[in-house]
Amino acid sequence: MTSTTDLIALGNEHNSPSYAPGPLVIDRGERVTLFDHDGAEYLDFVAGIAVNALGHGHPELVKAIQEQAAKLLHVSNMFYTEPQIRLMDELCRLSFADRVFLCNSGAEANEAAFKLARRFQKVVAGKPNKTKIISMKNSFHGRTLAAVTATGQPKYHKGFEPLVPDFLYATFNDLDSIAALADETTAAIIVEPVQGEGGIVPSAPGFLAGLRALCDDVGALLIFDEVQAGIARTGTMFAYEYDGVAPDIMALAKGLGGGVPIGACIATDHAFEGFERGSHASTFGGNPLASAAALCVLEVIQRDGLCQNATARGEELMAGLRDIAAKHDVVEDVRGRGLMVGAQCAGTSAGDIVTACRDEGLLVNIAGGNTIRFVPPLIVTEADVTSALTRFETAVSKWSNQRAA
């Protein structure tokens, strides 16, 4: 068997320099546990960055993928397939939306949303000068050029200038900041109901409702980026349900396929008047394999009460992290919604603590520079949460003792 050291050396020889993987080679997974190439076990509270909604090796998801792979993988959007049709119908049944554009990732879903919003203003509203899109500082919307432009973090822009024109940045949870930018030239406002890469920051009460009113006032479309916060992650099927405020357009991905790449831009009939035949497309979007996987994920979430589980386990996780914060001054704040939880750390300690957690068999990662993100599979149990908290506190204690030595 090739050693882990040799595999990592080979990977480093060929991998894109834009990645910097940790010193693990993951071999397989079971539920909420990952096993590396050497057989070591890790409690997975990253879940592919909120992707593996049903954990690893879920028997029904495996079966759905196997059966669909044996039947049909791809035919393109020149034809319908039944999994694609049923997935679109289910997404509309569960949400505010009437129509669906299926793609392969969150960035693609947001790209579709931007194109739809701009074309809507030109073609439907008849206002060709209505081109500006307002996003939030510290937001994250993807890595394609328009999506990275919409991302309100300059570090992601560096080296890719000139960016796509007519994107403006306001302050998250500050309606006055957004109102100061919104006018008759605003095509859309995009917001994450819970900022993910910005540090796990939930929207404040009334903020989304205020955005809805502001968009209606200036004739802009409201876009919710629920790539990370959607699909039961925050305790409701979609994060917007928490505030009872529906957008015109919404981007989904990550947890939707349970590990199989898929994205979706969903919207009202009225918003989708902005597209006509040929306006936008995706070769692999809505392929039967990804659609079958997504259908299985949605079915299991509803049948097994995983929205409720996300709420209950998230409350346990945040309560436990707050107890740890009270005992160790390194954790300054705990926040989140459902199973999208962040522990903000003092100074630059987050990276060291993530490494210490890995040494204790707990996988977590950083969001927002100094916040440790906890986004375990939605199937996580109370025992899993307890184990994660124990490992996290051990890691924090060891790091604190080393710092004091």
C-alpha cells in the first residue's frame, strides 16, 4: 500500500496551487465518521463544507445513485428525464418558487441568478439602465467572475481585476447602509440569510423583511443565496422560512445533492420571464444522476425529521460551546442557526485550534478568518455532538496550556 506521505507528495506535485489540503488522505466514511488512508477515525463536523447532508455512506442515497447510474447518467437538456422533472416539482412544492434552473454548483446558481435579474430588468421591466446589484460586505457567493465580484471580501478579488461592473457593497444587517445605495438603477439585492464564509453570522430580526420592502420600493429583485444555509441546514428546509420572507430568486447547492454536485436557481414565474429559450444553459445541469440523488436527500430530510434534528442538535452544540467559552477565554462568541454554528476565537488562534481539534479526531474548519465552523451532517446525534464538544474542549485546553507554557 502506498504510504500517506508518498500520496501527499504525489498530490502536491500535481494539485492546483490554489488548494492547500491538510495532511490527511481520506479513504472512506460512515455516517458522521471519516477514516483516513492509515485507518485513523475522525468525527466529521465539516461535512464537505455543509455538503454531506445525510453523512457518509447513507444506504438510501447510495442505492439511489447506484440504481440511477445503472439506468442513465446523462442525456443533456435537449430531453427531459423523470428524476429531473420530479426534482423541479419537489423544489417548487417545498418553496416559494414556480420554476427551476438546474446546474452543478452554488457559483453557477448565483451566476444564473445575476443573469436572470439583469435580463429581467432589460426585457421585462424595460429598464436597460437598471443594472446594479447590491451585495453585502463579508459575503461569499462563489468563485466564478461575477460570483467573486458579488463576494464582499476584497481578498477574493485580488488579482482578478477588472471585476464585473455595477456591483455595490453594503453592510450586512444594516438597512440604512443598503437604502443609501438602492435607487432606480438597482437590478437586484443579494444576501445570505446566514453569512457562511463571513463567519457564520445570522441575519438580524426584521432585516430580510426590510430588504423585501426596499426591493419592492425601488423595483429590484431580491435574491437569497442559500447555497450553504439552505436544505435544512438552519432548522427549516430553507433559511428564509425562519423570517417568513420570500425572495424572488434563490440559489441552492451544497447539501442538495448530499455529496453529488448539483446547484439550482429557483424563482417565481414573474422573475423567470427574464429568460427565454437560449438565454442560459448548462450541459450537465439537471442530469438524472444528480437529480436522483437530490430527490433522495429531500425525501430523507422530510421523512426523518432532519429539520427538527438540526434545530435540536444545533441548540445542544451552541449551548456546549458557550459552556466552553465561559471556561476558556480563547472562545469569544458563539453564534449560528440550526447546524450552521460558529465559535469566534480570539486573535489568530482559530487555525491552531483547528489543528489541535484534528489531533483529537475532530474535523472542523475556519470561516471568516477567526471563526471555527461546525456544520456536521444533518443526521448527527446527541451522542455525536457530545463527543465533538469533548474533543473540542480538549483541543482548546491543550492549546491554551501550550500557549501558557
